Amino acid sequence: MKFKGRWDEFKVSMAPRIEEWKFILKRISESPLAVTGLAIIIGFVIIACLAPILAPPQGHDPFVVPQDVELAALTPNPTPPTTRHIFGTTDQQYDIYYACIWGTISAFRIGLTVVTITLVIGLILGTISAYYGGVIDEVLMRFTDIIIAFPGLVLAMALVIAFPTIMPLNVTLIAIILLFILLTASIILRLSKWILTASLLLIICIFINLYYPLILELNLSRLDKVLVSLSLVGWPSYARLIRSEVLRIKNEDFVEAAKVAGCSDLRIIVKHIWPNTIYSLLIVSTLDIGSIVLTAAALSFLGIGAEPNFADWGQIISRSRNWISRPELLVRNWHTFVIPGIFITLFVLGWNLLGDALRDVLDPMIRRR
């Protein structure tokens, strides 16, 4: 009987949330844009999940595009689609079908990883900047303005080239930086218990490492450097967006009531501010997945993105540059850029349609209209 009573209480408490999710799903199902975008994204998810079946790996690294050695001995030129290579081949006879299928996984990895990192960084810095204001706001926003002042693609290219392949990591320096961040957070957010405990552990690690120095080496592939560079370039726009939303909401009556009730700053931010400001950030991040994949493809096309012969849409298009310089070559070798271009276009279109639909569904200002 006691369990049944608790279960009934749980159902009553969850009823409003269930009704809200039903409303969201209903609005999504009624939106042609949402259905179309979701269908395209689900199609790419299916392709990514079934990649080992659709294009069985032919080596130890499944992301290396296989080469038709027999055909390469006959001609280095791209060959049109055949029953053996249904999407045709590039120069040196690299299979386009394999690159497009496994490139779907690369696209999801790039888009979702970069968006997650930039969203988290922008959310934290933008919230702190707007909520506390003053000197903190000025320092963070001026640093943000400096990064925004550089063209995004140019700055990403510079960072990709500047990052070393093997990056040494000094454990003492990392521990000091983390200690500074934790102590700053404990002062700003007025947290004491777990942050002070973590700070003591970091201090112990610093003293131990002074006597027994430890240097770690981080191996970065070219694709890893692309991910890091796009993340460092992309977070300022999220920070400015969430800052404007927090400035709008932080003086509302329910936030002031929470302060009067004695809630900590962290609880106010997590429980009251973020639920009312996160929607616009989620919408923009959904739209940005497509643009991030486009930027990564552009870097690969320029030769500073993914490794050569890596299953990446931009990489495979870059191999067509020397074979479309004249009209007759353009017509003959259309498959080398049209087919990967279709994959990129559909992937970006799917996320854009889904982002527009989510704006109508999640935005509290227009969702009930």
C-alpha cells in the first residue's frame, strides 16, 4: 500500500510534464518542416549505424577510403559510376560510395562534438557574465569581442595549422589552472564544500608533481585539431546570446523571489534562469550543426582538415579539383563533386529544417500561438 501511494504521488507530479511532452510531440507532428527535417536526420542516422553493413571496412581503419589498386594500374583518372563502384571513383581510384557512407559518421562526430563543446562553454561564460555583471562582465565580453572580430574560417585555419600534432601537457600547470578556476567559482557562486575539497586535492597533486614531474603527451590527429579549432572559434556567439537572455530574465519577479527565499546563486541559475533561457540556445545550436559541418568540409577542401584519404565529404570533393577545370572534364567527372555535395546539402538542410521547427515548438514566446 505504501508503494502504491508513492507511485500515485509520482504519477500526479509527472502529469504536467507528460502533458507538456505530448504537446511538443503534437506540434512537431503537425509541422511539415519538422517532419521533413527529422526524416532526413533519421535517414542519416540509419546510414551511420548501418555503415559497416552498407560499406564493409576493407582495412584496420574503417575511415580510410579503400583504393581500387587494379583499376588504378590502368588509369589515374576518375571513373564514372559502375556496378563495381556505384558512385564512381576519384583520381587514383578511391571509392566515393565508401567515403560518402562513412563520411556520415564523420559529419555527426564533427557537428555534435563541436556544438556540445561550444554550447557548454558559451552557456557557462555567458551566464556568469550577465548574472554578476560589473568587472566580470566587462572582461568576459571584451575577450569575446576580440575572438568575434576575427573571421571565423580564417581563425579556424590559423588554429588548425598552429596546433602541434603532439601536444605536451604539464600536469602541474593544468592543476594550477583548475585550482584557479575552482577558487574563482567558489567566490563567485558562493560554493564552499565540494569546491574546497577539490581544491585541496589539486594542491596535493601540485606538491606531489613538483617532486615527481609528470609530462603527458596528447596526440592530435588533423580531425582532432579541426574539432578543437571550431570549438574555440564558435563559443563566443553562444556566450553573447545566452548573456542577452539572462539579462532579460534575471530581474523577473520569480528570480527576485528565489533570492529573497535564500536560494544560492547556483540554484537560481540552474532551476530558474536556464530553463527560461536555454530554448534559444538549443535552437541556434541545432541550426549551427549544419554550418559547422560545412566549415569542416571547407577546411578539408583546402587541404588542412581531415587526413588524406579519410572518409570525409569535404576531403573527397577536394580530390575533384584537378578534374573539373574545363567544361568537358566537368561533364565527364560530375560524380566526383555532385554526389558528395548532395550528401552535404541534405545533411545541412535536415538540421536547418529541424532547427526552424524547434524554434516554433520550444520558444515559450510563440509556441502557444
